[in-house]
Amino acid sequence: MVGAVIVIVVIAAVYFVLTSSTPDETNGEENNGNTFTTANPVAVIDTTMGEIQIELYQDKTPATVDNFIQLATDGFYDGVIFHRIKDDFMIQAGLQYPDGSTKESPYGSIAFESDPDVSHVDGAISMASTAAGVGGSAQFFICDGAQSFLDGSYAAFGVVIEGIEVVRDIAAVDHDGSLEPNPGGGKPVEDIIINSITIENLE
């Protein structure tokens, strides 16, 4: 009888282990086409139009993510504006203050980094750069809608997990058309400011 009880207890324990997950595990959920895991860091972008939360793919694009995290924790992005927007394309920041003055990353440029599993899906965050295949430094953009033509040419490194409606609202704001017709978009007619970017879920 004792032996039977022990067998039942062991079976129950094995079942519990197999069906449970730790906080660092993931079920491979899909978000906008890219698989994400909550074990990755999350950037919380507080803007004057609302909050955007972005999972940073540190497991797939570590150099690009580490550069972004360093800048964010330094407060580099605090007070800068979205200086380029275009509806159904993207919103871009990391260069300019409301008074028109600009800033550059104290860490300089980084090497281009791309992973075939990370694409420019709706809500993807990617590095802005001077040309395709160039790593960039501090400027980033967030896709408003999928922009698959950028895959392999620009360094996507994460995706929006909350606040995609804020991205939509920012992209739809009137702009000055200074970059039309190509590459498109322009500076918002009213400043949209990044108050801060905080990083959560860091190990």
C-alpha cells in the first residue's frame, strides 16, 4: 500500500514539473508576426501622446539591443522629439530636441546586425542609418504597419507588445512634408516628445 502511494506521489510531481513554467520560460507567443519571450528586456517609452512598450530581442540582436539599453539608461532619449513621421510607414526619434538642436550618441556608430527571425513587422523597432546595411548609432524608428522591404537592410531589434495604438496616433499627426515624396514623411507640426525610456526585466 505504501509503495502504491509513493508511485502516485511521484507521478503527480512529474506532471506538475512538465505542465508548469518558470517566470523565465515562454510559450513562444506570437506578436505581430515575430515570436517574443518575456525573458527579454522591455523598453517602456513614455511620450507626450502615451506609452509604448517594446520587447527588445536581446537573444537575437544582442549588440544592437545593448547599445539601445545603454543610451536609454543614460537618459540619452529624454526630451527628444519624434522628428520624422509618416502614416502607414514609421515614426523616428533619437536626434533632435524641440528647439531644433541635435545630439549624437557618445558611443558612436555600431556594426550592422540582422537576424532572419527578426523582421520589420507591424510595430517593429529598428535602427535608422545613413544607408542599407549600415548599423547606425542612436536614431531608431518604429514601424506603423509591416515594412518587409526593409528586412535585411535595416537592423530590426524588437517589437511593440503594448501601445501600438500610440504608434498609430503619432504616425497620423500632421507633418511638414519635408521628406516627401521620397523617402517620405516629415517633422510633426506639433512636437511629440519622449519624456523617458526605462528598461524593465533586465537580469
